Amino acid sequence: MDNTLKTAIIQVDLAWENPVKNRSIFSEKIDQIQDDVDLIVLPEMFSTGFSMNAEHLAERSDGPTFQWMQKVAKQRNAAVTGSLIIEEDGHFFNRLFFVYPDGTHQKYDKKHTFTLAKEDKTYTAGKERLIVEYRGWKICPLICYDLRFPVWARNTSEYDLLIYVANWPETRIHAWDILLQARAIENMSYCIGVNRTGTDGNKYQYNGHSAVYDCLGASLFTNCREIEFTEIVKLDKDHVSETRDKLKFLQDRDKFSLD
């Protein structure tokens, strides 16, 4: 049995509040991937950038960007994940979709809305964490500001891979670098962080630093890159199980429950 998960992470300069152009940008980047991959990871609000203009940008759950994700997943025989602005029952959500190759999906609504940008005034916070089972892997996908809250990410579900999709600004990129590595170490799991580059419509600058860490916190490629790039990384589940068997740190974790 192949215990690897070949993952493509795509870091780009998002077109501000322009879903059509962003879908085109990502289609071009994905078309350039020559390898067969299992999973494609896109940034937070990858169709619009991190916008509070939800009333004009929100799509329905089955809208054009979600349908585009389904199309890509089927064409590439790979799961696709990233977050979008979604309207449902009169509420707006910063919603991550995990779309399987057969077009089915699971969803996660961002738990920690970014109060500094008044995200909490526009978007309804999620209440439940998602654990995805895919090709023998257990995956916990989270969104940007969630990274600052280690209790929410605590590995009580024996997941193998933690994913953060983000629009994380350059001014606080040092925290991004350190916290991604910390989440990998403390949860003894792979940790992927996918960020964007460029400048958004509010003049906030983003310098990428997308990264992948193994369950000991070692970087799997040269991170801190501040340009657009696509990186293919092969994750090995045996690395997780062997490390946990040797270093039984998770067995000593504190027991707790969330309110």
C-alpha cells in the first residue's frame, strides 16, 4: 500500500475581488503541473482576496467557483481545497471546501474570524472542526487566523496532516513562519501553510512564505519564498507513524474539552 500523499501547493498574487480572473490564474497554474498529484491546496478566499465586501462577492455553496473546484478535482483525479466567500441562509461564511476527485465535498467554516479586520462583523464564525479522511490520511484543514489558537488545532483526533490556507500579511509574517512550525511539532503531524503574494485592494502587502513541515518541524522545501510558485511535496505517512511510535509525546498530552 502506498502511504504517500503527493501534494501541490500554489502561491500566487490574487486579483482583487475578481473571481473570474482568479479562477483563470489557478487553472493556468494547475494545467502546468505535469505530475499526478493527490491534493491541491489553494489560499484563503482564493477567488477574491481577503475582502469584507461579502454582500457583493458571496457565492452560493454550489456557485461557479465551487463548480470550478469540482471540475479541477475530477480532471486531475485529485482533491482540491481552499476557502471562498459563501452566503447561506442570510449569513456569510469564510468557508473552506475539501472537494474529492468524484466531486463530493466536505466543508469547514472559519472558527476564529479576524477581529482586527472586523471579519467578525461580516462573517459568521464556524463552530465545528473538520477531520477529512482521504486516501488513508486523516487531514485537519483550518483557515488563517485559526493558526494563532493552538487549542483549536490540538491533535486529539490522531490526524496526520494539518493544513492552513491563508491571506497572512507581510507585517506579521514572522509569526506565520514560527507558528506553522510549532503546530507541526506540538501535534506531531505534517503541517502545510499556503499563503498569497502581492498587494490587495486595501493596500495590505503579502509576501507568501508558504511552507510544509514534517512532524518534527523540519521544512520540506526552501520556504520564505516571496514570489509566485507551485511546489509538489510528497508526504509519507510512515514518517508520522514511525515518529509517533518512537517519540510517544502525544500520549502525554493534556485532556480537555472545548466549550
